[in-house]
Amino acid sequence: MANTNYPHYRIKLLISGPESGGKMRDPKGNLIKNGKGSSAIGKYQFVDATWNALSRQYKQQYGRPLNKNHDYDHEIAMNMLIDGNAKMLKAR
């Protein structure tokens, strides 16, 4: 059962459904890939540019980059993206 207390659970559920069917990996264990030729991968379909920017930001704060092959790092990246968007919206 999903942990509904996890940060941004409902928002992430709404995003991951249309992006990847809510799945991080295919039946063979590979990250879900965009079938239309983009670099988007994983549950939230991060493209390379977004992933790399979030990874650099995370490394500056915590001393290590995000790892595309670690499922939990995809969750961290999405939390960062949601938090960043919320801050921008509040500043308006």
C-alpha cells in the first residue's frame, strides 16, 4: 500500500499516471522510456536537461549527484521539482 504521507504523494500520483502509467520500470526491470524518441525516462519521464539540472542542484546541497538508475532518486528529483514550482508560484 502506498504511503499517502510521503511528500507530495497526490501531486506525484497525478503526474506519474499519464507519464508512465505510474510505473518506474518495465517488466524486464529497465526504466520506462518515452516511446516517441525523447530522452524521457522513469515514472515521471524526466528529460536529460531537467534531470541534469536537478542533479547538479542536489549535488551542491548534499554532496552527491542524483543517480538516474536509483528509483528513490527519481522521487527526490520530483520532490525538488514540485518544491521549486511551489516557491515560484508563491512569489508571484
